[in-house]
Amino acid sequence: MTQPETAATATSMPRPAFIAGLAIAIGGAVLFSTKAVVAKLLYRYHIDAVTLIAFRMLFSLPVFAAVAYWKMRTAAPLTKQDRWRIVVLGLIGYYLSSTLDFLGLQYISVGLERLILFLTPTFVLAISALFFKRRIGAFEWGALALSYCGIVLVFMHDLAGGDADSTALGALFVLASALAYAFYLLGTGEMVRRVGSLRLVAYAMCVSSLACLAQFFILRPASLLVQPLPVYGLSLVNGVFCTIFPVFMTMAAVGRIGAPTASQAGMVGPVSTLFLGYLVLGEPITAVQLFGTGLVLAGITLLSMKK
């Protein structure tokens, strides 16, 4: 199905079906954003990012492995070149990006983390301009400036309210995470058309999960697998409700209402994280944070409308 056909289907479908697709997209965005809150709760049990991400992938791997096995049995075999591409994409998109993200969450608030990650589309645009010679117009420059003003505002606010060095280090980790995911998104464009989105995600998540588990056993003693019961419960939530469900819900939403509309619905993520951080973690919500969040969302909205 071509992109114009997808858009036409989204706009001409019955209203209840469209509302259902929109609800699925919003639910997926909220659940995916919740991983930052769950990570903060897990850090209270004095585990580090390497252990946290290993538990997350341990609980999500069986589902993605089952989907990957099903696709292996029903789809045409991959070429050797596609196999290596999927390995690289899995290492960049879900292993490297997730590890950097969870490292950053040790130092910064969930609100700032989600806002920085939300800049991923701007990195995609910048990389396209640098490496693929895509011209950035005045409208897009304005949207980028608006988004980055919002980030700088929230970042300066968090610097003033805590340890400046830790906040800067955490922000750099999350910024690198967003950059890694931008490269992943650019690399998946052609692969999705040739391999299929469900198959690509399942294979890439299997690669990432194995890399995260290998990293754990290389860097940490196996005795760290023994943790208090709440760690297993929160890790199960992280693996199932913050990883598996959002991945498949987002795919279902794209199939129902199209990628552009589903992407717009995903903008509820930073707002939900801000309020979840307040309700669950007790992180304060200030006027500066709300204003900065509004600037970021406005910039990304304009960018997506232009696209």
C-alpha cells in the first residue's frame, strides 16, 4: 500500500474505527514513555543500567523470538546482506540506543529524558541534510529552532535545580541515544519495504536482546540475576507493558490510521511522562517545564506537518 493510499484510508474510514486506531496509537505512546518512570523505580533498588536493560530484554525476548520464528517459517529467506543489515540495525536501534537512554536516566528527570528523545525527528532531518544532501527550508529551520529552544529551556531549568554535572552527563547520554535511534530509523526505510515491519522489528529486537544479555554476563557477575521480588515485577512491566505492547500497538495503529496520524498521536508521550513523573516519582512540574514542553511539541508538530 502506498503512502497516499494509507492516508486516504485513514481519512475515509468510519469514525469509530478511526477513534479506535487513534486510541491504540495514544496508548502505545503512553506505555512506551512509561519505561522511563519504571526505570527510575528500578534504580531505587540500586541496580545499574546494564542490569536493568538485561532484565527488560530477558522478559521481552520470548515474545519477539516467537514472532521471529513464525516469520522464519512463513516468509521467504533473507539474503545474506539483509541479515547483516538487520544485525547492525538491531545493535544500533535497540541495544545502543536503549543502553544510552537508561544510562542517562540515572542522572536526569523523566520529563527531560522524554523531551530529548522526542528530538529524534530533528536528528533524522539533520543527518539527511549532511549525508544525503537534503535541503532544509526556512519553515523547517523555524520548527527546529522552536524545538531546541524548548529543550534548552527545560535543560537550564533542571541545571539550576540539581547537580549541574550529573544533569549535563545524563542529557548527553540521552542525546546520544536519540542520535543512535535516528540512524536506526534512516536505516530501516528500505528494509521495511523489502522485509516487512513486523519481521524487521522481531529480528532486530532478538539481536538487541542477545546483545544486552551478552553485555550483562560479560560486565556483571551472574549473581546479580538474584534480585528482590519487586525488581522482577517492575522488570516484567518494563519488558511486557513498556516494550512488547507499545511495539505492536504502534504497528497496529499505523495499519489502521496511517503513519502520519499515528506519529501525531505519539506526541502525547512527553506530556504523559511529565505527569507520570509527578504522580509516581514526585518530580515537580513547573511553568518553565510546561512551557518548554509546549515549544518542543509545537516544533515537532510543525515539522511533521511540513513533512
